[in-house]
Amino acid sequence: MWVLAAAGAVLAPALVHGVYLGPVDWLTKYGVTSVPGTVVHNRQTFDQATQMIPWSTLAWSQVHQGHLPLWNPYSALGTPLAFNWQSAAFSLPALVGYALPMHLAYTVEVVGALVIAGSGTYVLSRMLGLGALASAMAATTFELSGSFVGWLGWPVAWVMAWSGWLFVAALLVLRGRRRGRAMALFATAVAGAVYAGQPDTLVLLGAGLLVFVAAVLVARAPRLGGHGPVRAPVVDLLAGGVGGAALSAPLLLPGLQLGSHALRRAKGGVQALPAHDLIGLLVQGFDGEPLAGTHYFGGQSLFYVHGADYLGVVALVLAALGVATSLRHRRRDPERMALVVLALVAAAVAFVGVVTAVAATVFSFDPVTWFRSLLVLSFALALLAGIGVEEVVRRWHDRRVRRAVLGGFAVAGVLLLLLVAVGRGHLPGPEASIRLRSLLWPTVGTVAGGLGVVLVAEVARRRPGPAVASWLLVVGTVALVVAGAPMTSSSPAPLPRTPAVARLAATVGHSLVAFGTDSCFTSAQLGIVPDANVAYGVRELAAYDPLLPEAYYTAWSSATGLTGGPSATPFVPFSLFCPAVTSSAVARRFGIGYVLEPPGAPGPGGTVLVAQVAGEGLYRVPGAADATLVGRRGAGLPGPDAPGRPVAVGRPDPATWHLTTDSAVPTVLRLRLTDVPGWHATLDGRPLALDRWAGVMLQAALPAGRHVVALHYLPGSFLDGTVLSGVALLFVLWLVFVPPDVLRRRRRQGPGSGRGSSTGSSTSP
């Protein structure tokens, strides 16, 4: 109850303003969604407004229309939806959200992450032998930690939310009891984490689990005074991991297939965080926060959340006690000692450049942002804080425990005094004031924790341990709620629908819209910010997609000499395609029906001005179409800009096109559809071969005559993954209801040892 209440408390200030969680106010500063006078709550959470919320809305809409959420027809020339990973369309919270109204879909994903994270950490703490108070402390500390709350609206946190349950299952496997059910739970937790999205966070979580398991198994070595099985747990973990991969194969196989063709340049990072950011463990907002009324001015990163690692004074004092306790009992309790090793490794990966580089080399995953191991560090320290609380509950009468707790608060007080004395540095007045204000709540927590412990212990003389632990739980939770609550925002209404958005949508219909300048994610943004246009049902030749095919950049470069990448927005280093369309010939090649230009700027030559939308000029491109029929002469194919006759496209569902063609001569049907694995075509009901043209789109050769062409997006890897997942599910159910231990007992007893057998009924001599 406490863990769930803490999760509700950190969201309560945002939900008071409306049930639409997410920074939709960010859109009010850009393009046709701009609303003058709006104050943006948090400028650095734009990914939620431009990716997660629109994708969640689109997936919900398609599911309620009776379709699988496989294809996004609104970004660029269409992109995969479920298989871009970060949409998390098949995740557990998303599945729950489909059963609720659309405006709650994204809110459910955020709340679901907190519930999964808190409950998993609580159960893990109980398995480690901690009591209710200690387990509540561990779970609350992790779910409200600065790193987790900072990433709460992203799949980064949605993946890490499964860490508790993943470690629970791994611990059951390591202990070797009910092996079948332990493997089944491990496979289920792995699948839950995979479906949550964010592959690089999966790598970090998997690496953290590997460190923990390795530490436990090493401690079992006889030379170290340990004992216990080693080979069997490794085999079971591998089997469970394979089972989890199989359960998640409907996402895993198509996602890996798309990833092999995607450009994720500059996504990863082998750079370590500066040691300065360690202050964030003790003080929230020491370098400011990206919130209205303040700003972020410190660190080596442009983004606050990259170094967000706040745990607070109480959690750090208790974690230090937990480390000391785990070290003291390292031989008797190697599982707790493994948490110390995990915390040390995670901290080294985040803050020590050599270790970061080694991790990047060993795992060889270029897109992994290694300093996000702060999430793993927060998880380990939260559990160690729970161990510290357990020590307070059980052994408060021990002078060493009392000294450790009071000494910890004293050390924290000294550190805060030093930060007050030297923290200003050479900062200008406003930033120095922000830094000093950030020390207020840590000081309150230090005083309340230190003095409160003394007073509570004096009042509750009969059972001081539980009373002191309860007080520390309250103080620690309040500090985390106060720090984390401002980071989340909400709105009483869904995405802003301005008159300009309505006019743009009504004018262009289902035609493709492009921009005359490369201005995405800048103050000169035209139209709707990619991929927020998805939520408005407006197609734009722009995409902000994690698995955007590299072919988009090469195709645009071949057509114009430019990449179409984020030349004007260096802080968005990958997966943004936002080309400037300056030629009507190029517009017709890519099926662009309209081009938006800045106020007063002319459109590309040959285009026609049809409207002014929020001051932006909307120019129509004559002859542009989603599909064209181009005549063939001989065996060769026509050039990429060969004129063609437009063909009407019917769209019975988001992943299907229907076309009817009629020509007296052989032709080539050119389709403005992204060429990715999964598109299939038929000609009059028979299979039709598709080829790539212009580097990124699809075409098909047609014989003379009248024909009906149908295209449908359904990757074979998704179908294979679905079959594999079904088989894996049956195997997991078999492990749950018919565990291997039962089968081994039956084999040992022999075929004739069953009840009622002749052997069993014979008389003894």
C-alpha cells in the first residue's frame, strides 16, 4: 500500500491539472500548433510529445478499429509502428490501456511503469529476507529515484521497471527451488522487458543482471568458502532467456530486421559522466532543472535527465549502512554482497571513462548510451537502502548501527555545508541562487532524519527499531516525492488543436505535406513537429523515428545532394528526417502534394499557393500523387522522374492499399511507400513482385490491361515470431503446471511405481 501510494503521490500534482499525462504544452511553441502566451513546464521532455504520446494514440486508434498496430502511415512515406521498439505497442501497460478510453492510454503506461517497478522491487526485497518496512523503503526509493522518474515518460524507464521482477526470477533460478516455475517466471520477465521497448536499456539491464548473477556464482566457489550449484543455474538462466526471447519474438524478430537497415548515428555514447554529477545523488537540481521558472546550466550534457541520479540523504545513509552490513556478512549472504558489486560496477560504468570504454568494447553495441547505467545504480542502491532499514529494525540496540546512522547524517550535513560554502563558484547571480535553493530540501531531510531518529528512539523505547525505520521511511519518501513531482506534467485537454491545425488538415486531406526549409525542432518550425503530426492525422515528409531506414538519407542525397538530416538541430543527432523541398520535380518524385513555406517566402517553382495557415504559405504541387502509372518502352525501367498518370489509392486499413489500373501497354506502378521488409502485393489475386525505386520506395511491373493491385504490410518475421511465441507460451505453461522436478521424481521411481500398480501392491518378504 505504501509503495503504491508513493507512486500516486509523485504523480498527484500533475494529475490535479488533468489526466492527460505528458508535456503536450511543449507543442504550443512550434509551427501551426503554437498557442501564444503558453508557459512550457519542461522543455526537455519533448520526445514524449513528439513520439510516445502520438504513437500511443495511433496504436490505440488502430486497435479499436480492429487492426493490429503495425504501420504508421503518417510519418514520411510510412514507417513501422509496433516494430520501432519505442512505441511499446505490445507492452503490458499498453495492453491495459487498450481497454480504457484513448485519453488514458499514455497515462496508463506511465502509471504502469511505477507499479511494475515498485512491486517488483518490493517482492525482490522480501526474497532477500527483508521485512515489510525495509522492502517498502527499497521499492519506494527505486520507483521515485531521480533517474527513474526523470526517464518515466520514455521506454527507458518502462524497460527498467521490469528489473525487480527480472532479478526475482533470476534469484529463484539461482536458489534452485521449483526450477521449472523459476525458468517460466524468468522467461516472462524477459519478455515483459523486451516488449517495453528501448533496446539499449535492455542491454544495460541485461549487463547488470549478468554482473549480479556472476557475483553470486563466484561466491559459491569452494576456494572462497562458498558452496552451491553453478552449472544448473547457468543452464536454467540460459533456457529462461531463450524462452523470453521466444515469447517476445513477434517484436524481436521484425525489430532486429529493421534495425539492420536503420541509421542510429551518434546515438550511443562511450563518454562517462563527470564526477561533478555525483552531487546529484545528494542534491536534486544542483545544476538547475529544465522547468518553468528555472533552467539547467550544469554538467557536460545538454539534457538534465542524462545526469539525474537523485536518491536523497536518507536513502544514501541507509544504503551506506546496507553496504557495511553486506560486506560484514558477505560469506553468509552472497546475494546481498552481489548487490554491492552491482552498485560498484554500475557507478564505474557511468562515471569512469576507462570502464565505460571497456563496457562498450565488450558488449559491442554501438547504440548503447552507457551512462544510463545510473538507472542500474539507483536500483542497486535502493535495495541496499532496504538492507540498511532492516538493520535498523533488527539491531537498533547495537551501538554500531546507531553510530552508523547518526554518523551518516552528520557526514551529509558536513557535505551540505561545504556545498553551501563553495557551491556558488563563479556562477552569475540567478544561477547561484538556483544552486543555493537546491540545498534547502536536502538540509531539511538531514535535520529531520538526524534529529528525528534521536527523538523517535527516545519516545519508542520499547521497540525503537521499527519506530526509527518508519520515521526514516516517511522522511525519505517525502524527500523523493518533493524532488520528483515537479518533473511530470499533464494537461486538462489532449494535444492542442488550434484553428491552424484544423485548416491544414482540412485542406491537405490525405495528401503528403513537406517543408520548404530544414527547420524541424527550431523556433522556425513549419507545420507540425515530427512525429506529433501522427496524432493529428496529417501526413508529413518528416520523421523522428528510432529505426528510420538509412535509405531515406541516401535517397534524398541522390535526388538533391543533401541528406535531409538535422543540419539545423545538432541536439537531435539521429533518426530525424526533415528535408527542405525546393523543387517541384523532387516533390513529384516523392509524392508530395503540398509544401509549407515560411511567411512571405515563395513556393518551389511550378507550385500554386492555395492557403495561408498561421502565416505559413501552403503551396500545392500539380501532378503529385501517392501512386503513378508510368509507361514502359522495352525491357528497361523508366527514369526516377519519368512522368506518370496518377492512380487513386484506396486505404481500407492503415496497412493496406488497393489500386485499380488500366493501360493498353505494359507499365510500371510506382508507389510512394517506404520499402521495408513486410510489404506484399497481389495482381488480380496472384502474387506480384515488388522492387525498390528511387532508393527508398516501391514499384511493380504490370502487364497491359485492367488490373486490381492490393498491397498489405505484414512482415513474415512477425508471423514467424507469433508462431514461435505461441510454442514458447505452451512450454512456459508446461513448466508452470508440470515442473521438471515432478518428472525427475517419476523417472527415479520407475514405470511400475505408480499408485495401484502390481509392484506397489506386492507383499514384502
